[in-house]
Amino acid sequence: MPFRCFEAAFVIPGAESLKDKRMVVRSVKDRIRSRFNVSVAESADNDKWQRCALCFAVAASDNASAERIKQDIIGFLGSEPRIEVTQIREGT
């Protein structure tokens, strides 16, 4: 079963507190989980109120599907108005 792992780092310009950050991050994680059926975990910058990094694990029946889902997630993150993606790192 092919899989893809990657990490997306982003800033949350509208966050003025950790509570604001958590609200945005939880919403983004929940929407990605429900839309793409993938695993998502916050991986870095837990104590910084305007920065976040999420790790994603995508499993699919074939390589093309896994790559398509990964690209769809990256596109979703790019279209989310509450965040600005700063970096995408490929996993192993």
C-alpha cells in the first residue's frame, strides 16, 4: 500500500493568542481529516501563537492516488484564507 508523508509549516496572521491559534488549527485539521480521510498531527511550534506545523500521512491503493491526495491537501492549505503556508517538507 503506497503512502506519502509530508509536513506543512504555516503562519496564522490573524491569531493574537494561543487560543486563537488552537481554534484555527483544530478547524483546519478537522476539515482535512473529513475531506481527505488522512492522518494529521501538529508537529512543531506548539508554544508559538502565530506559527504551526502539521504532519500528514496519506495511504492509498496506488502511487498515483497517494500523490493526488497529497497535492489536493497542499492545494487546500493554499486556499485556506486564515493561514499562509511557508514550507512543505517531504517525509520518508
